[in-house]
Amino acid sequence: MGGPLRGAARGFVGYLRAVAGETAYDRYVEHRRGDHPDEPVMTRREFERWRMRQRDEKPGARCC
């Protein structure tokens, strides 16, 4: 009981995490380990700092 509803809720939470950018570090680690296994991987804290610097230096499509 609750199987389909529970699965839908997990999917929705996963979607919200992706939209909010919370999965970015997980994707980064997966990429580094898969494509660059001999290179170091930033910690989550280092990654978030790098990501914020990138947003500030290259605003891209942001309006402000």
C-alpha cells in the first residue's frame, strides 16, 4: 500500500532537488570520477565556492 504514491513523491522530491541545483555536486563527482579518475575531486564546500564564483564572474542569462 502506498507504493505508487511513495514512488511519485520520491520522483517529485528528486525533481525539486534538481531544479534547486542540489544535485550539481553529485553530478560533478560522477563526472570527475568517470572522465578524470586520476584528478582530484573538490569537496562539496570547495565546489559550492567555485560555483558561486562562476555565477558572479559569468552571469550568463541572469537579468540582474
